[in-house]
Amino acid sequence: MKILFISNLFPDFDNPTRGQDNANLLHYLANDHEIKVLATRPTRNPLQLSSHLESRHKDSRFKPVYCNNFYIPKIGSFINHQIYYHRIRLVFLDIVTQFNPDVVLCSWSYPDSSAVVTLSNEVNLPVVSIVQGSDAHIYMYMPIRALTIQESLSHADYLIPRSYKLGSILSDKGISPSIIHPIYNGVDKSMFHTSYKSSVQVELGLDTKKRYLLYVGNFYIVKNPQLLVKSFNECVSSSQVQDLHLLLVGEGNLKEELDQLVLEMGISKNITFLGRKTSSDVAKYMQASDLLCIPSFNEGLPNVLLEALSCGLPVVSTNVGGISEVLFNSRCGTLVNSFDTKAYSEAILSRLSQKADTDFIAGFSEQFSWPQTIDRYNEILSLALSRSRNECI
């Protein structure tokens, strides 16, 4: 099968972690299919139409075409999908002519899928749309965007939300449940697995006498890293713990605010900002840590949760999005039902007081493997193709 993948969430050489979960998916699908990528990039400059981005070396097999798309924040909800449609239309048609795909796979509901579904229908190509997280959790509660998403995605052959919670949001907003098929992301078990904690700590230059909390994610408002830093401060101020250290993997526009917060609290010696890390590095930090912390305001079903469980690492997370679908067993972690600093710090301390059941957690995570995930994707893509062919007969 030939698959044309379209999304703004796909890596490039300068942004190697952008849409990493999509890239992982495509590399596994490429074992059975031929794949071409059209990667869009939002820009606020209407004159900045051409893109000179280059792909990561590992993604060159997809021969990605990068295309800038003029995007208007906030008030653009009325027309951003139409701008997207007209911006990529000629590129899309050229790729369809040259590549002759069997099916279109798109990720991110607005404006990406809202435009791509229309384009695909115009050339009678089956289209499957991936709904990742905020594009349902947030956008489906924005009246104008929600209406556009509902109208356009209803014409997709199938939708793949990355959690059942996302799927329920889509169906509650009027999209037929018959085309909604949730599929969890997979985890690379060769990379994310249990290991001897002290040995990995030595390898990473960490202190084997300390206990480590780990955060992996962007420093964005929706990820709410401020809650974790403030809760961590509560923990280190407690007489219960004197050996705690917080490791933060990631980057983003809240970095300066977090730096200032750490200085004001006087906990600089207890926190390390590690910056952006590769997936293999993230796996090692998970193997070296005692707890993964997810303080987000909103999530779909974050990969870091599944990856941490595969490493046998317990998790403390706010109870948002589809996280409770996975983190329902108290042996794997703790859900915090508020965004209160005290509640989150108490959950951390309570978790640290328990011995982690590493083998159970890792065993529980076996259900989140790439082979299982790819089998489900192959099933949906094949159904979309068969459905399209039947309609043409």
C-alpha cells in the first residue's frame, strides 16, 4: 500500500523531536508500506510560503516535502482550514500525480485534517485522520473550530484518536462512532525497558545516593511545569525528604519563568534542566529515576507515560485526558484530581514512601508494543482502502 502522510507534526533537521510519535509510527508502517510525507509548518508571515527545511537523515526514506502555511491565531478559526487547503492544494495534487497513493493518513484535526479530508475527497482518495490530544480536548470546546472539525472529519473514512477519551469527545460532538477507532501509541521495547538503576545513574553521572523525580515534555502552559516545580519545593521543604532531586527534560517558552521560580524558591541545587534529549537518552533517565511526574492541564495519552511504564517507572500525574485509561492501577502510579500544589506534592511523597513494583509495572506495559499498534493501523488503513474501492464499483 502507498500511504501519503500529511501533518504539521513531523520532524525536520532543526526540530528533530517535533511530531516524533508520528515519525515513529511511519517508520514502523514503512516495514510493510511505501510512504511519502508532506510536512506543513505554520507561519504568521503571509509572504513566507516557501520552506527550505531539511529532513533528519533517518526520515529521508519518506522524501518529505516541507511547505509553509499561513496561520492566523485566534480569530483565524473562521478561515485557517481554508487557507491551509489553498496553500497545500497544488503541492498535494502534484504528489498525488507523482506518487499515486492508495490512502491519505493525516494527523492533527485543525487545520490539517479539516483541509486534507476535503482535498482527499475531491480526488476520491480514502483518508484516515489521527486525533492526537489538544486538537480534541481544547479545539472541540471552541465553538467555531468544533463546528469545522465536526463537519470535515465526518467525511473521513476513519478517525484514529490516541485514547478512548478523545474518541468519546468526538462522538459527543456529533461524529459517528462507527468511524472512530482509538489506537494507543506503541513503545519501542528495545529502548524503553527495565535496567539496573544504580548502573544507569553512574553512566549518567548522577548521585546514586539521591532519589530522582523526572519530567519529560515541553515547557508550555498546557504542560503546567510550574505546578511540578512548586510541588517539588514543597517536597524538599518537608522534613520527610532530604535526598530529592528534580530532572527536567525539555525546552519551551516557559524556561525563563521556571528559572526565576527556581531562584526565588532557593532550590537551584536540587533541580537540573537537561534540555532536549534523544529518545535513547530519555529511556536512560527513566531507568535512573524513581518517579515520572506529569503535571499537565491537558493531555491526550502522552507517550512518556507509556514509555515510563515500560521502564518499570511509577508515575504521578494529574487526572486529565486519557491518562486514567492506563494509570488506573495503583501499583503503577497515582492520579491527582486537582491542580493544587499541596495535593500534588502529597502524591509525590506518598509514592516515594512505597517500594516501586518495577516488574509488575513493566509487565503491565507489555500491551503497549509497536507490533500490536501497527496491526491495528494496518487493519484501519486496509478497511479505508476496501471501503473506497467498494464505493467505486
